[in-house]
Amino acid sequence: MTVATVSVEEAADWLQSGEAVLVDVREPDEFAAARIDGAILAPLSQMPAAWEALDLPTDRKIIVMCLRGGRSHQVCAFVGPVGPEGQPLFNLTGGIQAWHAAGLPIIEGAD
């Protein structure tokens, strides 16, 4: 199945404008070490329960991300092209590594 992707630059625009919500499928220790502001944690190791527990807005695109894009691709392939309420689903190309490499902000360390 084809998984829709989004570049870090386009994803940043969508998040800033409120068009999208970001789901991080890395593990809690990775999320605690470095994360993108506003990301919702739903670890791959806890799927599908973690996905089913999400309360995602029905009017926004869903961007799924991980470290480099592999785990988020797995989640996108599992979920399908749309979220539970028909929201379009996108894999963040290159994950948080590409986000950081593009000079986009991340939060490092604990709250």
C-alpha cells in the first residue's frame, strides 16, 4: 500500500497554521530526550491500543513521525490512508532527524 508523505518544511507549515496534528510513534524514552512541540506520543510498541486511545481532531491532517520515518511508515501502512474519522494521514519524511537537520525547533530533555 502506498503511504502519503510530507516534507518537514510542509509539515511545519501545517502545524503552525493549525491544519495538522502530529503523532510521535517513538518510545517514551526517545520522546523524553527530544520531541517536536505539540507532538502526541503513541509508541509503536503499544500499537494498536495506543492509536485507538488517541483523541484526534476530525478536521485536521494527521502527521505520523518517528526518528527517521521507518516506524511511522509501519503505522501509516497499518492504519491506512485516512485516520479514524477520515482525516488524511501522512508519514513525516525523515522523521525528527530530518526536522532537526532542517533547522526546525525541537524540545530536548524533560519538561
